[in-house]
Amino acid sequence: MEYCNAVEREVDKVLSKFSAIKEHADRVMRDITNNTEALKNEFDSGPADHELTPTQILILKQTVNKIRDTVQKLATDHRDLHSTVSKVGKAIDRNFASDFASTSREDVFSSPEKAQLLNQIICQHFYRQGMLDIADELAQEAGLKIEDGDKEPFTELNRILDCLKQRDLGPALQWAQAHRDSLAAQNSSLEFKLHRLQFIDLIQHGPSAQDDAIHYARTHFHQFVSQHEKEIQTLMGMFLFLPHGISTSPYSYLLDPNLWVEISEVFTRDACSLLGLSVDSPLSVCINAGCAALPALLNIKQVMQQRQVSIWNGKDELPIEIDLGDENRYHSVFACPILRQQSTEANPPMRLLCGHVISRDALNKLSNVNKLKCPYCPVEQSPSDARLIYF
């Protein structure tokens, strides 16, 4: 982010200087134009055979010299602007590396099987985004076998999301009612929130829709009383302010358009959970994680080149720890309390008889012949008694 800010500062300098030059040029050209028009009108108002007086000749020469000097000054300012613009390009080259080869491995997708897997992930991403034509074309060109059952869930979800964007709750309500038992098993409030929006949409029509709103509430809200009693009471309170308008009542916050954005997010999350899918596509997660990690990897690459050392020996692990944020943590990570290293397949966590956990490398370093003393408690044990732990 600091690199973007550095480039942005250079761009701001260019824009500021350009604005100053433009403002100065407009003001000077306006003055010159007015003086020239005044001289022209003065000459036109004189007789046809009139000869210029020495004073008029002097004024005319001064005006021509002023125009010449102004043009030269504007050309000089324009040349100075070029140097300021060139600094933006230098700032981009200085802050952003164009060679990313050292941060990637060409052999990752070299085999046909892995290339096919990558195409399948990209194809699935297009299906998730509702780009069915692109996904079908990619599947055909890449030779992927996509069954109708594989893309049908994405087709239905995108159709419902498109309806929600148009504030049409019908398809989403039908889907929620069809999957009511499964949604209840995961404590989802999707169906209630859909009915709540439908009720609010009815009551916004004013007193003329009061009977319809009451009928809708009696028909649908009784099944949610045990879980959403207070929210239902709040909705019923809207009837008190119906004659004067809900928008000026204490319940005006229920008309917030963000509720429609929220219902789309809730539907996406609950539907994906029900179908065993992640909310975000694996491709977008990988790209976002890569963009977050790339600056740190480029920095460590520069340090390695400057010191002429190679510390990146592991093929399946990064040379440094990179925090991608809580939103990109999907499983537990064990760090050895002795060696301060995260566990890997080659160095997994090991549980001792006393219950404490250390890494396999730490276990080997602490072992003395066939004896091991736990670094946290005085229990002595055999290294062979340690058991592998799976997270």
C-alpha cells in the first residue's frame, strides 16, 4: 500500500502543477485576447486612410512582444511539466517490480493433470459468477467434462441473486421454503429476513396496504415467534405510524437500502453452506492471497539479491511468514513452542505422553538416546511414545 501511496503523491504533484499552469495560461491568454480585441476595434473604428501615430506603433510593438514572451513562457512551463510527468514513471519503476518470475514456480502447472485442474477451477469460477457462456466455451476448448448437475446449482443461485438485485423476493422465498429443514439445521435466519423484507415492502405503500400487511404477518410470522419475537414486535410497531408515513417514524431505519445488500449476502452465505461450497470462489481467494503476499515476497527477493544469499530452500513453504488476515485463515496452524516454526508435512506436531505438543524436529533435538524430558514439565519419557497429531 505504501508503494501505491508513493506513486499517488507523484501523480498529485503532476495534477497540481498542471492545474496551476492551466489556470495561469487561461488568465494570461484571456488578458492578451482582450488587449488584442481592443486594439483591433480601435483600428477598425478609424478611417481607412488613417496612419498610425508613434504612440499607437509603440503600443502595437509592446503587444506583439508581450504575446511572444507569453508564448515562450508557456512553452517553458510545458517543458517543465514533462519532467514532472516522467517522475511518475520513475516512481512506478522504483516502487513496483515488473519481474515476478522469482516469486513463482513454473513447474506447478507443467503437467497436463495440473493444467486441467487449473482450467477446471477457472471454469467453476465463471459458473459461480453467472458467466455460463464463457464457462461452457472454456470447458469445450479445454476438454473438460462438465455435467449439468455441476453447473445447475450455480445457475439457480445466480438467477435468485439477480432477482434480489431487482428487489424481487419471490424466487428466494421459494428456495428458502424448499430447503427450510436444512436451513433450520444450520440455524439460518434467511427465510425470516426474506419475509421481513416482503412485509416492509407491503407496509411502505401506506394505509391502503394495511390489510394486506396484516394478512401477510398473520400468515408467515407465527412460525418465527420463538426465535425472532422481538424483531416481529418491532415490525408490528410500524402500524402505529402508518398514517403519517414510516419514513418519518422511529422505524425509518427498516427502510435502509442496505437491507437488500445484506439479504443478498445472507442468501449467498447460507446457500453456499447448504450446498457445501465456499462463499468465495477458490480462484478469487488465491488471487487475493497472492496479491497480498506478493509485496513481501518481492522484498525478500531484493534482500536475497543484495546479500547474495539464498534462504528459499523449501519447495512447499514460504521463506517468511506472511499474515493474510483473519478472512484468509481456514484451518488451525500449529507453531512449535520450542523452535518457533510452523509445522509442515515433513515436520508435523507430536503429542508427548504428558500432553504437551512440540514439533518432530524439536523432539529429535531434545532426545537423548532413548530418553526425553518434556521442556514444560519434569516428566521423562521415551521419544517413541510421542504420537503424531493431525489438525
